[in-house]
Amino acid sequence: MGHTIQGKQVGNIGFGLMGLTWRPTPISDEQAFSTVKAALDSGCNYFNGGEFYGPPTNNSLTLLKKYYEKYPEDEAKVLLNIKGCLKPNFVIDASTEGVKASVEHSVSLIGGKGRIHQFEPARKDKNLEIEEIVKNLQEQVDAGNVGGISLSEVSAETIRRAAKVGKIESVEIELSLWETTPLEKGVIQTCGELGIPVLAYSPLGRGMLTGQIKSFDDIPEGDYRRTVPRFQPGAFENNLRLVEEVKKLAAKKGCTPGQIAINWVVALGKRPGMPPIIPIPGASSPERAKENAVEIELTEEDLVEIERIVNEFKPVGTRYDEHGMSMMDF
């Protein structure tokens, strides 16, 4: 099973590139390449990356350029979604000039037009109406620089307005067992009505739902999660209760907590009225990429239990710091 997007067959589970390059301690190209290869070999060929996921010499685009040089036969397998339009100090510029500069820079980094199938501003530019943003993105599609338009972290109303003036290829949104706001605010349902696929980032709750992080001290120095309110002491202990409940279900199913979390997102996309929902977990090792790619069947009984867990163990703390939350469209 899977989905057809832009005429390309993609798996039920995608792959997030951020952790390969945006990290305190870089990993070797050899390790990154083997991880990408493992994801592809496991059917996770819907890739999501960023122009700013690391320095200009080592980000999602430069990594893929080197990977394609080593494995040219794999380029045709990938459907690539890229975020851009982010200026210093996390300021979004989706103006005509801002979009053009970001797209052209991204194209130069990956080494050629057309390799970026979908392009999206990392967040909605609050200085512009969405109709103008879509127009600016469409200019780059018409120029052949990118294949289509995507949006990231936008409200249901914004999606509806955007879809009236251009074809929206996908909407990227954070969605997981500890981030269900897109369901509560109708974002996912709106995508279902309009037939827009959803890319669900952080389906593992930034690693929390793997069960591997047991205390704040488990987060490495320099890791951005140390600034995230949900990981702070006090909030952390409360949020760990949700993870413990997921671990109990995983033990019954004979799988990992992370596999429960990822496959819950997949299961959402199979419900009536829902769009294709493709989780894009990240990984920095082949072993973790393969683990994340495993599809397990969640029964109705399992889904009822998961709903109980989600309702009873609401996370404490916001998912970004104050500035990060201010960039959201809802």
C-alpha cells in the first residue's frame, strides 16, 4: 500500500532529514548515507528536509547532492519536500524576492532544477496574505525550479484560502500522540476535504515517544530540545507518564513505543474523511531508520486504548519556546 503524489508512489511512512545535519555533533557522510539508504530500502521515500537544516556546507540539500552522486540510481526513487524562506533570527520572508532567493539557493545546493518536488516556507509570513505567498511560490513552479507548492504549520482557514488560488501539494504539520492540536483545530480534516496530503513531522515527539529519553539529563548539551518547555524539569516528569502508558501497549504488541506512535499517525490517515497522513520520523542510524519503517496493525481495541492515553495524559508545556510559538499560524 502507499500513496501516489505527483505521479510517484510513496510509502505510508516517510523520512525526515533534519537530524542528519542539524545537530550539535555532525555525523559522518558514511553514516548519513547508510541511514538514507536504509530508509529508501525500507520504502520510506517521501523525504522532508530544509535549506537551513545545518550550515550551507552540510544541510539536507548538500547531503542529498553528495548522496545522489554516490547513488545516482536512487534519485528517481525520492519525492523531496524542502522548507526554506527562513532568514537569520528565525524570520520568515515569503515575499517575491524572498521566495526566489530561497528557491534558487536551494536549487544551487542540491545541484539542479527539478530535484525539489515540493517547496514550502518554513512558516507563514505574517507580513503577507496567503494568496500572495502562493502566487510567489507559483512563480518558482512555473519557472521549473521546483515541482509544487507546500505549506507548513498553517491553520484550516489559511489552507482553504491557499487552495482557492493554487494547487497545494501537501501541508506539513506537527502531529503525534503528544501534539494533537491539528485534529482539534480542524487542520487535518480540512486537508481531507480538499484532498491535500499531510506530512506529519515529529511523530515521535522529538524522540520522547521512543521511550529512550528518561530524564532531562538524557538530552545532550547543545541539543535544541533543552530549550523546549515540554522537556523542562517539572513538565518532563508529567509528560513521561504518557510515554510509560505507550510503553505498556507496545509491550503487549511486541513492538517498540516508537512504532506505536508512528503507526497511530498512519492509522489516522485511514479513517473516513481523512487525507493521506504520512509521518516523517527522523533517524541518524540505519538501525533506527529500519525500526521506524516497520508497519504494525493497530486494532480497534488498540486505537481505543491509545485514545484513552491521549485524553488522560495531556502534555504540559508548549512544543516550542515563546518565539517559536509566535511563528505559528494558529
